[in-house]
Amino acid sequence: MITIGILGVGTVGTSVAKILEENADIIEARAGKKIVVKSGVVKNLSKDRGLSIIISDNPLDIVDDPEIDIVVELMGGVDEPYSLVKKALQNGKAVVTANKALLAYHRYELQNIAGDIPLMYEASTAGGIPIIGAMRTGLSANHIDSIQGIMNGTCNYMLTKMINEGAKYDEILKEAQELGYAEADPTFDVGGFDASHKLLILASIAYGIDAKPEDILIEGIESITQTDVEFAKEFGYEIKHLGIAKKVANGAELRVHATMVPSESMIAKVDGVMNAVTVVGDKVGETMYYGAGAGGDATASAVIADIVDIVRGNQGPMLGYKKGLESGLQLLSRDEIITQYYLRLEVDDQKGVLATIAKTLGEFDISIESMLQKPTKNETIAKLLFTTHLCQESKMQEAIKALEALEVVYGNIAMIRIEK
């Protein structure tokens, strides 16, 4: 028999305990051993969770319990979970975690501490989608050319509403909060930070890159407007909030931001709160993984899959490599990113303005691919919307500053990157 202790018996932890009890027969048949939850740790002992397990408010009751074989960490946060997971591993206990923030900051330290002790984390990225297993095992014969992922259901839900129903950002954010998709302070989701943690985990498996959130480009969806949505539709794009990891000639790009993608692409068709990750391997080509990215049962399903793998002895190396990558890719700075861009700006509606804009862009080796002009409520001001050919991020940022300094340009310029 395998005995489990759960650090954090909230929505997901409760689902883990209930599923292990309700589906005990099929799980035992698949794992080869009976799996039982002995105890759980919570912050609030007065709340009834409907479970017949020992409940404590002291994490050491699990971490130091010699009868616990596998510690399941579902607390959230970084510092306390890190110290507890570290101690559990030092006590010789296997660990399963769904904590993306913990791994975004400490995955390499934990890998070194774990050694041959299993540390599994399928539920940390895209909820119930088995993307970690696919990356670590299913695609192990491939060099990974790129990863694109819709990794936050809140952002995808809001963008879907804006695209399909013409909803405004502020209105749909309020609705998402009322439905429980967004927190009272939604910054972690809509600002791109949640997706960045997940991208860093996948990039470690793909490229062996040890980066922190502070090292990569992270942007949210706060500045997206209906004008951007309409332009995207007219030119055959959808706007999605993506985590992108891409191998290029001299390194790897890691970035999280709103992105225009072709309407016919697979990832453009993923709507609502669903998550999806596309991975391009040099041998297998493009594969896509789609499903629920959050929710108690979906995330618990991934947690239990890790538990079963540990019981079977199938865990393998934590980040997918039994030895270091001799030719590990270097993380490119955000200034070195090369992609296409969409720009939205308000200008004087008069002759010569477009030529001035094009000339300014040309000074930074940026050329226009397509352009659309729209009127505003002020008859003397027009909106210019256009896309560029491939160019470097540093040059685009310099060009935006130069454009904003022109007398014919009003206010700040909005920019969205394009991936084809």
C-alpha cells in the first residue's frame, strides 16, 4: 500500500482525496498497488471538507511522518512550499506538486535536491492536459523547434468574448470575476504572469534553459481593444494570449504576450476557458494538446497520474535529461526577438502623414506589410492600423518612441506581435 499526505486540502486537494477513494479499484489496477490518503494539511481547521482523513494545520505532520510515502504539495506560493518540498525530499519522500510558481523559481534547485527521488509536476502546467508527460517522454526523440500555448483560461475566455461578442475589456473582466474565472485582483492572470510560470517549465524540458520570470518578456491583454479585434478579423487573424518558446539560430526566445495568429491555425480555434499547447518537433512535426487548464477534478486527474507513475516506477528524470545538454541553448534577450508586428496609432488626418510614418519606420529598417485607416469621432484625427514585415524587437521599440515623438501622432501607440 502507498500512503499519501496532501499539503493544501483546498479545491484540488479535496478532489485528489475524493478521486483516490471513489476510483480506488481502477487506480489500484493501473498502479499495481493500493493508494490511500492518510492525512492533509489546511490553514482553516474549522471548515468541513467532507473527507475521512486526518486533518492538521501543521505541514510537518506530513513531511516528517515516516508512514507517508508521497507528499502532494498543493499550497501555492513559493517560499514555504520550497522549504517543505525540500525537506520532504531530504526525508526520502517522493513529491507531486501542482505549484507552477514554485517551479518557475526553484525547479533546478529541487532537481538537484531530489536526485533519484521522484519529483513530478504534471498538474503545474495546463491543468488536466498531459503536456509534461508528452514533452518529457512522448517527444523525447525530437529537437523541439517551438512551443505555443494558450496557458491561461481567464485570458482566453476574455479574448473569446471580445472576438465573438464584441465585448469590451472592462465589461468582460467584471463578468469573468463574477463567474470565478478571474480573481478580485486579476493581475496575475491578465498580466501574463501565470502563463509565464508555465512557459518556463516547458522551456526547461525543451531546451534546458534555467530562466526566471524576470528574465523574459511578459505582457498581458489589458490594452486590447475592439479596434484591434476588428483589424485582426479583416486581415485573417485571431488574437490569443500565448506563451511562446522558439528555437532560433543563435539561441531561444521565451515570451508571453497577446499575439495575432492566422485564423486557420489550430490554436486560433481554441475558445473559452480551455487551454491548448502546440509543439513542433523536428521529426514529428506539429502536435497539439487541448483540454481543461484548471478546475478541481481536471487538475486532480493530473496529480493522480503522477502518483500512479511514481508507484509504477516510471518517473524518469525530473526535467527530462539524465545528463546536461552540452549544446544547451542560450536565452535571447527581449531586444533580440524577431517577429512581425501590428501597430495602432492616431494621427492627423491630412496628406503626407502616411509617408512620414513610413519614412520614420524605414529609418529603423522596418517595412509595412498591410495598412488600414479608420475614422475617429474627431474628424481631424484618423486611426492608422498596420502590420510590418519581420523585424527586431529593439528596433521596433525605438521606432515606436520615434513615432510617438512626431507632431502628427497623438498619444501612445499600441503594438501586438504576430506569429505565423
